[in-house]
Amino acid sequence: MKVLILGTSGQVGDALMRAAWPQDSALVGLSRPDIDMLRPETVEAAVAAHAPDLVVNATAYTAVDKAESDRDAAFTVNRDGPGRLAAACAARGIPLIHISTDYVFDGSKPGPYTEEDPVRPLGVYGASKEAGEAAVRTALPQHVILRTSWVYAVHGANFVKTMLRLGREREELGVVADQHGAPTAAADIADAIVAIARRIDSDPAGVWGTYHFTGAGETTWHGFADRIFQRLERETGRRPRLKAIGTADYPTPARRPANSRLDCAKIRAVFGIEPPRWGDSLERVLDALLSPATAS
């Protein structure tokens, strides 16, 4: 199986290139300038040039706040690019795995969101990602859309690395405690995608559609930070005071969903994928980030 992975400079794309693919897999990883969703011709050229058996799209415009004032770029990357990609795949009979987000929901539901719940994004980022989902569905029946949330990794910029840095620099931090969700390690997303790819390669009947995948369990950004600082204290003896604040106390250009919890029952039922506990995955990432080799 030849797999074309787009967006390898991002957290999930990088994790996909490091994941344990089947031995007979041939990976082709592309990022800028080889693939640029702002230049649609590069999307079609990449699919045509590499003729893969499967495409995984890990590209996205993810600057949530900047998107509010950069709407055109957000929609070009998150809607138009995936739409052109899906059309290029459809023309060649190539299935596509496309990564999406919890931000397609408004966060008003009391419990976890299922794949059948109506989408209602709060801002430009979520709206552009929802439009990208629709573009993929319209252009290519043979797709898997994978929604996830609160992504972090050893590589790239993310909440975990920011908290470790601020935890070393500050005596006190205020972190939002009224937004609920599940942190998700990029490596776990990559492992789930590998499992989905194996199924597509061996028996694709009945697999196409939209799925949710996040770390198992739930927390808040405050609870997430607290777990990070517990580990920082064990390793370094340093732990800042952590203050719980509300969303209203930390205004941002883009509104965030108060509830980002995603129900992962469907991906368990169809693919047999069991999301790891978010705290266990966090410990593995912290092992790497706090190791002497990584720190140096």
C-alpha cells in the first residue's frame, strides 16, 4: 500500500511518518512547498505525480484566533483545499482520510457529541473545517473523516509544551476551567489512522463516513495543566500556583466550545479502535519532553 501523507510538518503529519505502518507500506510525506492548500494546483499535482493507494490529509489552517480576521485564507486551506484534494482522489479512485475537529460543534450539548449531532460552529475556524468536511463528502464517497480534539505531541507547538515553559517561568498561572474535552496525543491519532488504513486496504465495505477519536476520559484545560504540573514537580521540584479561571476571564478573538467531548463509540464498533486514556498518553509524551536528551 502506497500512502500519501499531506502536512508532515504538523503534529499529526509528523506522527504519521513515525507510526508503525505495515511492513509493505510505502510512505510519501509532503509539506510546504511541495503541497500548499493556498495553491490548489499543488494538491492535484501531488496526487497525480505519486499515484498513491490512499491519501491522508493532515493539513489545516489551525490558527483559531487569527482565522477570525483571516477568513479567506482559513476557508481556502480548510474548505477549498480538501475539496480539490477529494476531487483529485475521486478522479483516480483513491480513498481519503481527512482530519477534522471538535470545533464544528458549538459546545452547548450537555453530553459527548456523536457523529450524528448537528454541527454548529462558533467561529471562522470551525466553520471552515465544517465546510471542508462537506466538500470532501460531496466530492468523494470513499472517505473517512476523523474528528479529534485538543491535540498535542512531542513535536510542534502545543498546550503541553507551553505549560511546561510557563511552569518554569512563572509563579502563578490562570487556566480556563469551564471548557471540557479530552486531550489527544498526535501519536494516538496516527495509530488510529494506521488501523483505519489497514481496514481500507483489506476490507473497505461499510467503513466510509465520519468518526470521532479522542483520548479516553475527560478534563478541563485547568485539569490538563494540573496533570502537567504534577509531573513537572516530580521531575524538577518546581510547580507554579494554578488558578482556575472562566472563559470570560480569558477573552480571545474566537469563541471556544464549552463542551468539546466527542463520543468514540462508532470508531470502536466499526474498526475495533480503543482510544487510550488521555492521562496515560500524556505521561508518555512528558517522558519524552522531560528526558535529558529532549531538554538539551
